[in-house]
Amino acid sequence: MTRTRTAQRGFTLVELMISLVIFSFAVAGVLAVAVSMTQGFREQRASVTTESAVRVPLDFIADAIRQSSPGSPANAIYDPNTCTITGIQVYNNATTPSGIATGTDKLDVIFASGAVVTSTREIYNNNASLTVTDGSQLSAGDSIVVSNGTVGMLARITAVNTNVLTLVVPGTCGITLPANAAGPYAAGSLVIRAQHALFYVGSVSDGGSGTNPTLLMDPDGKESTADAEPMAEGVEDLQLVKAEDINGSGSIDPEGTTPAAMAADEWLFNISTDAADPNATLRAVRVTMVARTLSGLIGNLKSYNRPAVEDHAAAAAASDNFRRRILRQTVEIRNTSASP
């Protein structure tokens, strides 16, 4: 019996090598797409995280502006801790406190905190004790505004005994309190829980050798860098635009769109030539923040820069790898009875 050998055929070495090269190109293409998509998702998450982190402090500042100057339509609240009279002040291109980012603005505001309102049961004459109608919602460490409905005074509580408040009285700093035959603040004056704070952009250590631009809040208004508390990392610009009734018409002229019209309208600090009128009535504030991601894009791309906002010119073109988000909110001021 004769056996027939069947011919067997396989890949040659050359064919195998060519197949491996083609397969390697295919795998490399898939990996490149996967890496690109992963990088894109990471950058998008960083941008979304940055925007989300800034929305909360933006809403907080907007609420502070909305509730600014409690009990004082005249926008006049005396704070003996800082020796200032203010309800809300906007400082364009601020230079203090130390460490404030160049070209950014600062907000100095005394605002109602927590909707706690009561009244005095006796004359208050800047002394260390005050009896109120209801002290149940006040506690040591709180600050209050005592107001006659026009001019207020800020005081800090050190102790609460039922309805008797013990207050810190650091003096008057030479500021004249309201004239009243029964004392500066008669029985029945408003007592409102409040806070005096500064908001500005500075920098905070990133835990290594660098720093991150950060939105800061000074909770006692003293312009002390040591007291400043970080609100949101990555905020590199805070711009504030005021709406002032300069011509006394009872309304705000619409914002212009050309340089000449912008210079003539009643929105101030949206262009570099604007100057505030100290006698005008402040009606609204527009708050704009520029937030950047905390980590830059991979590679030395240098394809991004801080954009121009209001009267703050943009940074040098294509100067870094950080993506930005711009958040903006316009807030009417309620307590001064002067909203648009």
C-alpha cells in the first residue's frame, strides 16, 4: 500500500514580519486615539471642576452684594474695628492688601448674615452691653449692625446672656455717631446680624515650591493677609463694574457698545478711562471672575493666556498651558433702596 504525502503550506518569515509591522501600526493608532481621548476627557474634567468650584463663591459674593449695607439706605455703616464707614465699596485696580493680584479689583462689603433681625430695648451709646428684644439667634463671635434706619454701627458679640449682649467696644476712631437726644441709637433701633468682609485675588502655596492664584476672603475687613481665607483656587482675576445713577434720573443708562458710548454710560470700570462719582448712588454691581485649571496641558504648547475682562487687559498672548472659564453675574443692591 502506497501513502501519498499531502503538501502543507504556512507563513513565511517575511510574511510574518510584514503582518507584525501592520498589526503594530494598527495597535499604535488605537493607542494614540485612546491616549488623545483620555487626555481630552482629563482636560474637560479639569475645566468643569474649575468652573464648578468658582460658582459657589460667585453666588456667595452675589448674595453679599445683594444684602449689603443692612439697615442703612445711606450706605453708611461705621466699623470701629477698621475705622471705616462703608456699606459696600468697589475698588478698581486695588493695590491693598499686600499680595493682591495686579490689575484686579477688591470688594469691601458689610452684609446681612443669616436673616437674623431684632431690635434694641434700650438706648445704645457705643457701650459694652446691649439688651435686645430677642437674642436667641445670636451667639458669641457674631457681629451685629445697630442702626437707626440711616446710619449703622458694627459691633462684635463676645457673650450672650438671654437677651443681653456683651460687645467689644474698641472706640469711635474719631467718627461722629448719629446725633439723637436720647443717644446715638434710641430704644427700638434695628439690630441685624452682619459681617464685614473683603474679597480679592491673591495667591496660595500649592504645597510645593509654587503658588496658585486664589480668590480670598478677609472675614473681618481689616486687610490683614494673615486673616485671609481661600474661597476658590484657580481664580486669577476679579473684576467689578458699578452701576451708578450719576445724572440722578432714577435709572441706569444702558451700557454702550462703542468706546465713546461706554465712556458716557453709567456703568463704571468697564473701560480704563472710567472714574467713579463719590456722590452718585450705587445701584448694582457686575461681578466677573476668570478661573483657570490648576494643571496645565501636557506639553510645552504655550497656547493660552488670561483673557481681557472689563478694564483689565489680557495677559501676554499664548503665554501658558492653562485653560480658562469666565463667570459673570450682575447683582442689584437691595438695602440701599436704589436698585435699578
